[in-house]
Amino acid sequence: MTRAFADEARTFIDEHVLPAEPVLAKQVADTPGAWTVRPVVRALQETARERGLWNLFLPPGPHGLGGGLSNLRYAPVAELTGRSPRLAPAAMNCAAPDTGNMELLAHFGTSEQREAWLEPLLEAQIRSAFCMTEPATASSDASQIATRIHRDGAEYVVNGRKWFATGAMNPDCRLLIVMGKTDPNGPRHRQQSMLLVPRDTPGVTVVRPLTVLGYDDRDHGGHAEIVFDDARVPAANLLGEIGAGFAIAQARLGPGRVHHCMRALGMAERALDLCRTRANERIAFGGPLAAKGVVRTWAAEARVEIEALRLLVLKTAWLMDTVGAREARLEIQSIKIAVPRAVQRILDNAIQLFGAAGLSDDHPLAEMLAAARAMRLADGPDEVHLAALGKAELRLPSTATEGEVR
Amino acid sequence: MTRAFADEARTFIDEHVLPAEPVLAKQVADTPGAWTVRPVVRALQETARERGLWNLFLPPGPHGLGGGLSNLRYAPVAELTGRSPRLAPAAMNCAAPDTGNMELLAHFGTSEQREAWLEPLLEAQIRSAFCMTEPATASSDASQIATRIHRDGAEYVVNGRKWFATGAMNPDCRLLIVMGKTDPNGPRHRQQSMLLVPRDTPGVTVVRPLTVLGYDDRDHGGHAEIVFDDARVPAANLLGEIGAGFAIAQARLGPGRVHHCMRALGMAERALDLCRTRANERIAFGGPLAAKGVVRTWAAEARVEIEALRLLVLKTAWLMDTVGAREARLEIQSIKIAVPRAVQRILDNAIQLFGAAGLSDDHPLAEMLAAARAMRLADGPDEVHLAALGKAELRLPSTATEGEVR
Amino acid sequence: MTRAFADEARTFIDEHVLPAEPVLAKQVADTPGAWTVRPVVRALQETARERGLWNLFLPPGPHGLGGGLSNLRYAPVAELTGRSPRLAPAAMNCAAPDTGNMELLAHFGTSEQREAWLEPLLEAQIRSAFCMTEPATASSDASQIATRIHRDGAEYVVNGRKWFATGAMNPDCRLLIVMGKTDPNGPRHRQQSMLLVPRDTPGVTVVRPLTVLGYDDRDHGGHAEIVFDDARVPAANLLGEIGAGFAIAQARLGPGRVHHCMRALGMAERALDLCRTRANERIAFGGPLAAKGVVRTWAAEARVEIEALRLLVLKTAWLMDTVGAREARLEIQSIKIAVPRAVQRILDNAIQLFGAAGLSDDHPLAEMLAAARAMRLADGPDEVHLAALGKAELRLPSTATEGEVR
Amino acid sequence: MTRAFADEARTFIDEHVLPAEPVLAKQVADTPGAWTVRPVVRALQETARERGLWNLFLPPGPHGLGGGLSNLRYAPVAELTGRSPRLAPAAMNCAAPDTGNMELLAHFGTSEQREAWLEPLLEAQIRSAFCMTEPATASSDASQIATRIHRDGAEYVVNGRKWFATGAMNPDCRLLIVMGKTDPNGPRHRQQSMLLVPRDTPGVTVVRPLTVLGYDDRDHGGHAEIVFDDARVPAANLLGEIGAGFAIAQARLGPGRVHHCMRALGMAERALDLCRTRANERIAFGGPLAAKGVVRTWAAEARVEIEALRLLVLKTAWLMDTVGAREARLEIQSIKIAVPRAVQRILDNAIQLFGAAGLSDDHPLAEMLAAARAMRLADGPDEVHLAALGKAELRLPSTATEGEVR
């Protein structure tokens, strides 16, 4: 049955999404100032819905929502969407950060919160953003979060500055999920809470867009810097319990990393497809590039890395489905470390094979490289995960000492 | 049931094999001139047999021999034997090159050949060697094989020089399986045949032992250079059909690479075990090595590589069991390329963590490094496989052009 | 005396150029549609001229022009300009591609050509572009150049399509130096000629700008795709002799590569400066980033690479000054291969240290990474140079065989 | 004049040393139990002396000894000796550890000490060893040294265990220079002293030889583990001042690292020479290895690394000659980090090119690989130097804080 979904998704992407890429490029070029989802995406969304390729990321749950797939069954679909990362995830309503946000609402939201935000998100009527990273602190260390949320009567008041809030430049983005400290002196991982803040709340200012290695991702809502200056929301907007912010953030990461990693592998597969054609067509120094030893080595190394890492991500998805994200945390860290690195290297070589054209936007390689490179920092830099994973690996069976991560 | 075998094997290795390592070291030191299997191995063989941990590598087959496991079920056992590579494979009669040679006899041998050679090999009464590599040619290119086998009446006559015939220094080695050209002008992959040559055949001279990165592997029969000077054997000693030498060699490689790769992963796991203890005990510059960021990074990267590559090897084993080695050839090449590289890197870092001790033979790291490094050349250098795999990867769906591998 | 120039340049850059970086950012943001040099550059140019920091790249020559420095003496100045690559080279009239173009005019131009184009270039009154790379061919292989130049009476007629003509989007760009084939059937390296084509020549169409990893470099004139459709220029516009195009292109590359490499090292030094501050200020997991082992390793490896490669570039510059670019060709290839790779790696690590901020344009790291990455393709991809250098290295003393580069 | 010495050395090595390599191999094979310098070395020493190629490593000094060269002038000679590392350094009395020991005696020894030990060392009448590394501690951290030296009347008494004392298996080795703590509670870098201990002192036991990646270096005196059990020497055997052990050890390292690094580069050059021949002779898959893209890439990358690193080592030598080892300490660390790594990689690729032959001792590659690998641990593992260099690199100009090296 996964196979069926994957086959459906492949057909949809081959027949509808890939041909739409130049249409998107033209629509973006024609409306350079806009941060909205472009019409071509809307049209693809209609088609995807008709085919049942909609919200597949959301596993069915007690909340009665989510007609989607298990992590293991969704993973191959996620990979396929990575072949056209600007269009396919959005077309199937499976694009970050909305996916993670919808998961949080499904798992931790009250019925009122789900009705207000989750349902329109599942319908793609609105978009959302996740406000975690801060400019002034190393926010991969949750104890450093500087944003403060304090209770004032029936309201919570937010003060702080967030950035790289993906999607928040889009006027359709109505909801910000904001992490801040409610108890700065509490236990390290109980200091933080998660709050639902409508984007039009007074005191919320979207300051400016940011670029990611030169790309502003304007057709996907960009990446915003946002100031919260005494922004007030009803106390009912707390997501989950007070002090549960860190735990909720962790819960969000598991499926997100599987999605990200599978999409990244899809990007690598797309790159290999492009290379295959290019390497056979392009002639230099007496023969096609496909006959050069160095090019063959790149292709072989890419193939081996993709195959091994795909299995590791699938195993991780299976563990999440069976024993849960907490038990699978070392695997989740492992794929977060290994996949973006490998895909960055594969894309870098693909660009090298394409020559100057690879640097341009005539092919998706350069933008995919920016995306893969950014993944090595999103949700915490590689080094934080390497240190934590290495610490776990070196822990003696009989000890449970806690040292500082270096 | 695999689980049960793996549990048995783990217990056997932990309780019997690892404690026997210093015994082997002493026995080798006490008999420096000998190339034989040492007494401690004989003793372990008895124990392994009693426990049913014997000849597990050989899948059951129509030949009525081999009570062993499928490739997928044997793989975890092979990994475990890699934890003590000088002892465990030999103890369980699962050591190369005998394993591959026994497979050949099981699959391609006549009943007379099986009775004469396979049965004593399965009983560990004799040992065997495989004579493929030649000093004078790049023998990963089978068309370069210089050894000649010609028919003379009821006999085949062999002339040529082979080297790196593992095990052939051991006086218990009675059988040499020799690849040579029977039809130098035939089609590229039909020129070669495989011949069973008793080691005591007149005209066969074991010239000298060779070292592998300083190790002579004398307790495992070493690596020999052998000259064949008009060595004559009965025509019935042909293994398989005339002209089938290349195909037989290929058939030998599939399971062998799974075994090699799993053993190499077992070596990496052993290295991590050793590092875990060392890194917690060893203090430098104010704390244990386990608290240093660089050490944690090594450990984390090792863990991720091992996990991903183990899945790839297991998938390959499963494909071999279900669709056959021919259909799995790209996966077989993939593991051959990726695993030894990764294990070499892991061992190199482990040595670095151990400091000077890591270079010595007080720990198994240095010798395991030599073994992993050698695997990047055994059965053809990485580069031949990278070129072939890359060529396949870059082949356009509609073409089947054959260019030279570069 | 070099020291004096370098000291002057350092002071100028520290006191004038670095503080002008945010001014440039603002001027670009305020005039998003413009491809021109921004006013802040003009102001810096005035200051640089007054201080004698002008046209230093151009060694004095028989042409009576160029009050500049030898390659060895200019190199440290070039490195310093790399600390602020969008401003400093332009401020000192030492920015590519004008530098290379001015060198060509100085060495190969007639006095009329020099008067018409070189003098206004040396005064920064006009800008120029170099049209070599083509979209349809692997143009690092000069035999593949598809652009045609044919003689028609007193004129040359150009037909072809070029791209990545840096600077050509700038309306101040008046001159295109175009490489095309005048004798497609001649000896491989005598087929090409170099032609001076005014940008406003009928038949010349600047089609569109191209991006380089997301950056359009609009304040530096961008990178243009240009079509030549029966573009006619007087025969006197030939640069150098007919058939000398390849030799002229080669001559252009020597100094250019020294400049590029030194600028790239300057970028790396700037990145290290930024990292030094950041790593001490940023706190994560219990201490400043500067105390983490992984960060220290990055810094150490960067320092060692920079030091070693700077010496190699300086030696190359010295060889060019003393024995000429032809004799120094292996060194020139060596720096072209090694420096951009190393600088890309250093910048990648610097971004990792900066976290999300490193991806943005709040710091120069992301744009510098794009520049370093592009250098691995500019003037031919690394692989072409590696193949040529490796071929030379492996040539036996007694042979001069010519095989195909693979 | 350096040129002249280098020319002399090259001629001597080409004409006498390289042809002696198989002679040494035979003499070692013929006397497998011996740890002595073999006769062929003695003969080469005679020739080298006659040609003035003797003790060149020792710069002239106030001690009236040392007719040698400055570091900068000796460096190219040291590189040449690396081409035949088992023979050339010994032939020219320029082999570690005697070189470093002779330097210590020349700089810190009393006239009595110089007469007793330095003069016979300079004559190659005796050999010496340096006892620093200990099995039980991370001895790159001098504060961990466990060996104790205490004063008892007119004697010093040594207790401790050292290992990897290169050369100490050789019966000609008469002198051990031993580092131990005389003041375990003193300031971190004043706790240690250096003592001259005759190898035949009662209480000194040479316990066993150690191997380095499989090699026992028996023709060079091996690597010994030595126990000091109340070993007593006259108080006059103290080298330098009490508490100066750390400073003396540091002083020893500077020239030693230049020598080691240059020899390592010589090993890399020898490997390239061997590859050049092999790659042209060896045919596989349709052509010589020298025509394969991957092989050319290896050769090119090796050439670039060697050229850049040689310049860095030469600069370091020049700095040592002009401003002293203390001022050049970052450069000394830099070469210690970068050269062995690069040479290990170059040799690893060379072995790959040679195939199985590269693993054997038919060529010097395998043994050179072991030597290069060991250099990454000798005098402290890379990581200690990377951490220290990175710490210095990241130090803000205004600070001099001391944090722990991680």
C-alpha cells in the first residue's frame, strides 16, 4: 500500500510537478516583490488532493485527524517530494514548517486549538511558522533561549526576538508557534513553554526577510526576523503544559528529521538524474563526461551513500513507528548528522559536473545545495548532535555520568 | 533462529575466544618459525563444534552438504567473528579463503571432488588456498591473467606465478584452486578456467611468504608466492566447465564480500568497545579522553557509519538469498567499496585515541588496520569497482554502450 | 617597499573599506534594480587614488603604462583586498575581470586599442567584460568553442552565445573581449582569436543576468548571457594576431590566478577574524565556542592551510616574475586547484560556527562561500587542471607521450 | 652552498644508498634475531664520511662541536634522506633519536657529558635512546609523567616504566636520556628533569621490543619497553638544570620536527617516483594506469600538497634559524600536524596504485606508511597540537586567558 502511494506520488511528480518548475520560475520572476504561494502551486494542490496525495505526513491518531501514513510508509513519499523541493511538498501540503506545526497541534493541541488552526492548515487555507531560533543566542542550547513569556492575568505576554522563522514573510501565514522561557530558573529542560501567537497580534513585528546562502525562498514565505514586544495572547493559547516547551520541541524533531532527510535524499536522486543526462551529452577532451574516471567515481560514491543512508532513515522511521521517537533518538541524531553532509557533497560534485551552469538557477542544483547546507544548521548544528551521539557512544555500560558536551 | 545463532556465537566469542587471544599471542611467540594453526585454535574448534557453531557460512544446497545459514542469517554471525579476526573465524571453520573454496566445491564440484576435498575441509582436517592474483599483471582485469593451463592428454598442465595465496604457507594446506587461461584467444570472459591442484604436485613450488603492511599472518597460513612450472593434474581436476573460470570467480565473490564486510564491521565494533574503555580511563589535559569534543566526534561518526553500512550489507545478503548474486551485483560492489574504507578510517581514529599503544600489538587495532587496508585491494582495488559502479549509474536507460572503464 | 604598499592597503581597508560595507549594503537595498557600481565605491576610489593605491596589479612594461607592482609585490595587496571582496578590489581599480582585460590590452593591444580602451579602464571611466564561457559547450576545452568569427572585408563578424560574462550587466561596461574561432579547422590551439567588441555593437544582445549560487553580484555588474548575432567590428579590433586567441587566453590566466588565489586567502583570513570574535562571544553548553575542541581543530586546520598555500602562491608569483608564466604553469595550476578548495572548506566551517547567521547576509561568509565555490569552476573546473597536472607529474622523464585527459 | 650539499647528498643516495636497499633486506633476512646496525650501513657510513656528508644536522655552536648546517640549509638534505629512510639517515649519522639526543648534549651538556657521550655519538661508535613516552599515562601531557627521579646523596634514583624508546633494543645503544619528575608538586612545567642513564645501569631492564604497525625496525634498534627500578646514576648525570626537563624536551622538538617533516616529504617524493614508473608500466582495462583519471588526480594532489608543505617547513626552519624555536612554535606545530597527515594519504594512494605489491615489503611503501602513521603520534598526537594551535588562533588580541585544551 505504501508502494501504491509512492507510485501515485511518483506519477504525480513526473507528470505534473516537474513540468511546473519552469512555470513557477516564471511566476516568481513576474512578481518579484511577492512572498506568497504562487498560482501554479494552488493548481497542483487541487490535483494532488483529487489523487489523495494530501496531508500524507500526518499519521492517524486519537485526535481523529490525519488520514496519513506511518513514518515508515510516508518516508518514500517524502523522498519523492525532494525531487522538486520548491513545488512537490507544497503541492501535497507536506511542506515544512507547516507539517511539524500541524503535528504539534494534532498531538498537543486542545480541541479549540485544533479547530482554530489545525483544520485550516490541513486545508492549506492558512500557513504557519515556528519561532525557535534567536539571533542573540546559541539557541541549539535550549537553556540559552532569551525570549520570555510571562503570565499576566488571563494572558501570556511575549518579549523577544526570533529569526529564521521560515514561511513567516507570507501574508497567508497566520500562526506563529513561539518557544520562550516561562520559568528561567526552573530545571534546565522545564524552563520553556510553547505558545500559539497569531501573526497579527499587536506587538508582533515581522522585521525583515533573511537569505539562506543567497536564496530568499520568497515563493515559500521566506525566512523572517520577528520581534515580540509585549505581544499578548489569551492564556488558552498555551500549547501543551506549562514547562513542556522543550519536550514538545523534541517531539517535533523526530518526524521532521525523517522528512527532511528523505527529502534530501530525493534531492540527491534528482541531482543524479540530471548528472546522468548531462554526463552523456557533454563532450570534453575527447569524450563524454560519463566516460571520465573522476565522474564515474563521483557517481558511484553518491549511489553507495544514498543507498546506505536511505536504509538508515527507513530504519529510523520504523523505530519511531514501533518504539517511539524517544527510544529512536540516537538514530534520529544519526540521520540528522549523516544525510545533509552526504547530500551536500553529492550536490557539490553535481555542480562541478555541470560547470558554470550548475551555479546558476537554470538547474535546481544550486538552490538544492543551499537547502542541504542549511539543513546542517537547522534544528541545531551537526556538532551538537555529534557531541551528544559521541557522548552516548562512549558511555560505559555501568555509568550514567553527565559531563558537558564539548 | 538467526538471533539464536548470533546469541550463541556472541557467548562463545565473549567467553572463549576473547580470553584466548593472549594465549594465541603466546603460542605464536613461542613458535616463531611455524606457519601452522596453533593449538589454541584447535581447542576452540572443538568447543565451537559442540555448540553447533560450525560451518555456518555454507547455505544448505542440493549437494546435501552445508547445514549452514542463508546469507542474511549468517551475516550477523560473520560480524561477530570479526571481533576477534585471528581466532573466531578459524574457530568456527568460517575463515577465508577456505569458506570461499568450500562454496566453490559445493556448487561446482563433482561428487568425487567434493568427497576428496570438501569433506575434509568441512572437517577442518585440511586447509586450502585460492590462487588468483599474479605479481606481473593487474589481475583485477581478468583478461590480463598470465598463468596458462593447457590440456595434454588426460592431464592439465599449469604454468605461471601467483602470489598473495592466503593460507598456502601452512603445511596443512593441501589444495590450491588455481585460475589460469585455457583459451587465451577466446571471448574475454571465457578464456579462464579453474583447476584443483594439490599443493604437493610436482612443479608446484611455494617460493616465499609475503607480508601485508608488516604482518605475515603466520598463524593463519600466511600469504604465499607460488610458482607453477609444468605442474600436471588429472583432467578430472577441472572445477566446473572449461572456460567457466571467470564466472566461477565471480560466483565466489558475492558471499565472500558479505562475509568480509560483516567481519570488518565486527572489527569496527571491537575497536569501539576498546575505545569506550580507553577513553574513560585515560586522562589528559584535565579530563578523560571521552570528554574531548574531537573524540566524541570520532565515536559518533563511527557509530553512524557502522549502522548505515550494516544495513546495506544486510540488504545485500537478503538480495543474494532472494534474487541471486548476479542481480545483486551493484550492491555487492557497493559494500566492497564502502565498508573497508569506513572501517579503515574508524580503526585509524581508534589508533590515534590509543596513542603509541595503538600502533603496537598489545591491542588488536594495528593488525585490524592492516586487514581493513588490505581489503581495499583484495578481489580488485576499490577503483575498479568505483569505475564499474559509476559506469552503471551513469548509463542512460535507453543505452547499453560499453566504454572502457577508466 | 611591498611592505609599505601592503601597510598602506591594510590601513585603507581597515579604516575606509570595512566601515563602508554596511553603506554598500544599504545602497544596494535602496536601488534593487540597478547593476551599476554604487556611489560608495566611487568615493572609495577617490580615496584610494589619492593614496597611490590604484592599478597596482599592472606591472610596469614597455607599453609605458602601469605604475603597478610585480606579481610578487602585488600579491600581498591582492590578499588584503580579499578581506572585503565586494569593495576593496573595485575601490583600488583592481577588480576582475577588468584587471585581466587591462593586462591583455597592455600586452597585446595596439597603441590605438590601448588609447581607446586601456586608458579609460585605468581611469575607471568604463568597465569591460571577458566573453569566453559558452552555455552549449564544455568551454574549458578550447577546441569546443562554438562562437565563430569570420572576416568580411574590413570587418570581423561574430556569431555565438556566451555567458557568465562578469560585469557585463553594468551599463558602464563598454568593452567585450570575445574569444571565437577564426579557423575551426586549424591546429587545435591556433583555431581561436580574440576580438574587441564594443558592447553597443549592433547584433550584441545582453540577454539576461545569471546568478552564482543565489547571488547576482549586481553591484559589480553581474554575470550576463550575451548573444552575438552577426555583430560586426572593424578588422582593427582584433587583439593580437589571428589565431593567437588560445595563447592570449593562457597569458591572461597566470596573473589572474595569483590575484584570485590571494584574494581567496584574504577571504579566509577575514573569515578567521570573524570567527575569532564570534567564538569568544558565543556561549553554548557551558562555555564559549572558542573552548570547544572541534572549533579549535577547525581554526588550527585553517591556519595551517592558509600559511602553506600562501607560500605556494607567493612562490608562483615570484616564478612568474622571474621565469615567466609559461615556465610556472604547473605552479599556476597547482594554486588554482588547491586554494579555492581550501578556502571553500574554511568558509564552510566558519558558517557552521556562526550558525544560521552564517547563512544570512548579515555577515560576508555566505557570499564569500559562493565566490570561493565559483572559483573552482572559473577558468576551467578543478578536474581539468588536476588531470593536466597529474599527467605532467606521471610523465616519465624520457617520454613526451600525449594521451587523452580523463 | 646548501645546493652543493644537497647535490652531494642526492648523488650519494642515488648511487650508493638506493642500490644498498636490497642488500640491507638480505642482511636482515639472514640475521633475523639481531637488533644491530647491519654491515651495509657501516659501509655506507664510511662513504658518507669521506664525502663530508656526516653530522650535517648539527648546527655549529659555541660548544665547538657540530660542523653541520643551519636548519634551513640542512632541511633539503633531510628531505633527501627520507627517500631511503631505513638507510640514508643512518648512513649520514643523521638518524633519530640520536640526532635529537646529540643536540641536547651539545646545547645542555657539560663538557664532561659531551666528552663521554656526544663525541662517541658523533663518531657513530655508540647509539642512544630517548625515554619519554610511558605506557600508563597520556604522556603528551607532561604533567602526567609517572616516572620519578629523586636525589639520594650524590646520586639520582630513577623509578618508572617507559616505552617506545626507539633504538634501545640495539646493544650498541649505551645511553638513555630519561625524563622524570623531580618535583611532582612544583609548577606544571617545572616538575620534570632530564637524566643521562647508561643503559647498563643496574635496575635498568629492557623488557621487550614493540612493533609499530607490524614493523619492529630491528635494523634500527627497534622500539623498547624499559623498566627503571631504583636505577642509580651519579648526580652529575643530570642534563641541564633541575626542573628544566620540560623546557629541554621542547627545545629538542623544534629541529626534530623539521627533520621528521622533511624526511616525510622525501618519503612522499620517493613514492611518487615509484608511482611514476609503475603507472606507466602497468596495464589494466585497456591502458596504462597513468592514463586513468583517478590516478592522475592522486598524482596531482600529491604534487600540490608536497610543494605547499615543503615551503611551510622551509619557512619554519628559517624562522628557527633567525628568531628561534620559541618564536616559531606555531609554525613548528603546524608542520607537525600537516605533513604526516598528507604523507600518510599520499602513501596510502601509492599503495592503492601498486595493488597487493604495495602491501608487501617488495617496495618500501608499506614500511614508509607505518613510519608516516607513527609520526602522527610521535611527540604528541595531532589532536594535542591542533587544540593548542586552534586555541592560539582563536585567542583575542587583548586576552591571554588560559582554558583547558579540549
